[in-house]
Amino acid sequence: MYDVAVIGSGPAGATLARLIGDSCKVLLIERRDLLERKEKTVAKLCGGLIAPDAQGMLGKLGLGVPREVLVGPQLFTVRTIDFQSKLERYYQRHYINIDREKFDAWLVSLLPPSVDIRCGWFFKSFERTGTSIRLRLKHNGKEYIEETKLLVGADGAFSPVRRMLAPQIHQEKYLAIQEWFKVPKNLPYFSVIFDRTLTDFYAWTIPKEEYLLVGAALSPQGKPREKFNLLKEKLLRYGFELKEPVKRGAALIIRPRSPAQIYPGEGNIVLLGEAAGWISPTSAEGLSYALRSALALAQSLRENPRDCLQAYSRRSGKLKLNIVAKNFKAPFMYRPFLRRIVMGSGITVMKIYNNY
């Protein structure tokens, strides 16, 4: 019998396991093989940028990103392009550019030896049995049963734990498509692209060494692949070189529009990170929320191990307020008229001196 079973060893799950691993008997289940990186393994679709809020949380947790996790270039500028109004602006913002799989593997490497880590395992279902929870797991074609006092779903936006626990709670979903291109030269900008004819969210480009990542968050019902191809056509007109595609991936992401879409859990089942709905509705940044929710649950378990959900809901209240505030900010980014006013104002705009 485990004290805590965590499904998913991304930043939320791995951080929670690290913080409680010496005081609780912890089982960590992860479908990716993060202990021994292999060529043919499941990879998480992610831009691999650590935004300032997440940098602050890493600092709070006493962590510094190791050199082997970093990729170039390190980014200090956001290039903002509005296709419809033909406006283009540059803003200062510092991102740490990383290899996301190496980052997740590094977080797992920090876990204390007491944590039972099972990579390459799949969570199938759970069943409540009195005061405990019985888990059905799968590994190498065989099924296994484990029991735990507390189940933690840290298994991402399309969380199986959340779907089984609360299928009635609506989540607004987008299909994120991202493609890698080998390019002869990269510009040192994280580009953010707005175009209402493609999506009511946004698209992006991110340089990674000799590769350029092109991605977009698109409506699953709005012919997303056709819209993604149209995005690439428009980027070509802006001088982006997209001649050598290397790989493409897709994944569902969520966009919480109201506090009602946030769900921390029920009874002895708790949700972290995107599984709970913690993700920015303006930028789809989820790393800072993953780390903050993991810390909140670790503190709640220390405060009240028998009823941690109540303490966790209280401690994560600031996260809910943060998402509410971002939804108030969203119209200035995503309504074309208001965006044109903001971009046209020149407030905080940087002038770029490529040739001086």
C-alpha cells in the first residue's frame, strides 16, 4: 500500500514526488521512458521555453537548470506579428530555451531513492475501495494492481484521471500542432503570431539550434491541419525558411475561460497542473502552474495528510485568481481592434538594431 500514487512525471508530478518522497511512500507512474532515453519513445509536445513566472518558481524551489538541458539561442525578445493588421512589434521578455525531454528527465533524476519510479508504465483505471484506491496499470502487455491512500493525477491536459473522475466538467480544448524545420540560420526571437482567420488563440515560432519550431493552437473542429498549412504559407511571406521539415507532432491543450473549469479533485483524488485546469488562458504556459500546484499540494499534505484536498483548494486559490486576471487581460491580446490599439501605442516596444 502506497501513501501517494502519482500519475505522470512531468514537472508537476516529479516536483510533488521530490518534495514528499522522504516523508511518504510514493509510487510514480510515467508512460515515457525518462530514466533511459531511447530513440523510439513517447515525447511531449512542447515549445520548451521557461517563462519568467516559471523561472521564479524554479528559484523558489531551490533549483537551477543544468547546462545539458539548455539549447541555443537563449531568448530576450518576443517578435509579435499581427497578420491581419500587418503590424509587427518587438518586446523584451526573457525565456530560458530548453530541451523539454531532458528537462523532465532531469527533474526525475532529482527524486529521492525512496520513490518507486515506474517509467514505461500506463495507467488504465482506478477503483475506490473504502479508504484506499485500487489502480490498474499496464507494462509490457501485462496488467498489474497497486493500492494507494491518495491518488494524484498529474497526467496533463487530457488527463485520464480527470476524465474518469469528473467527465461532466467542460474543458475548452485546442489542437496544438507543431512542426520542426531544419534551417540554415535562426533569428533569436520567440515569435507570436495572431490571425483570426486561423485561430482565436495564437501561433508561434521558436528557434532551437539549427531547427525552427512552428506551432499553432487551433480549433479541433475548424479544419486544423488545413489552417496549419495556411499558417506556414503566410510565414513564408514574412521571410521564414521552411524548406526542410523534420518532424511533426500534435496534442490537445486546454484553455480555462472561467473558474468553473478548474477542478482540484474530489475526496482522496487530487489533480495537479493541466489535469486540474492550471494553465494560462492567454499564453498556454503551464510550467509555472505545474510547479506552483505541486508545491501547494506538498504543503497541504504536510499540514493535513488525512484531508489534504481542503488545504490544497485553499492554497491554490491564488492560482485561480491568476487565471481570472489573465482572462480579463485576454481581450487586449485576442480582440483584433484592441490588439491594434495596444500594438499601435508603442508602449514597451523595443527598437531592433540588426545593422547599425
